[in-house]
Amino acid sequence: MTISELAERLKDMYDNAKEKETVLNIHLFGIKYGHHIIRNKYSIKEIVRIAGINASYFSEINKAVNLSKYVELKK
């Protein structure tokens, strides 16, 4: 998965979040795609920039990526 594809998924999750669930979707993105970000050494700041969302979400995604090492999503 390329950095552009990750940014596209982030933008989609951000845009399609239900009211009051935006931050939840941001965390979910970091957990769901954290292994791609870590393995490829992608810059979270760059993903956020390409996605065109507020730069303040960097911190939330960074926390979630770190959690992705320990969390498994339910299927």
C-alpha cells in the first residue's frame, strides 16, 4: 500500500465518520493501517498532509499507530 493510498483511506474514513465519531475513525485508521505505516517507514505527517485533514490529527494517528502493535481488530 502506497502513502497515497493510505492518505486516500484516511480521507475516506474522516469524511464518512458519523457525527461525533471523527476522532474514533482517526484512531481506527491508525490501528488498522499501523503495520503498513511502520513497515514502510511512512511519515504520518505526510499522510495527514496528502489526505488534506487538519494537521492536529497527527498526534491522534501517531498514538493509534503505536497501539496497533498491541491491538487486534475484530472481524
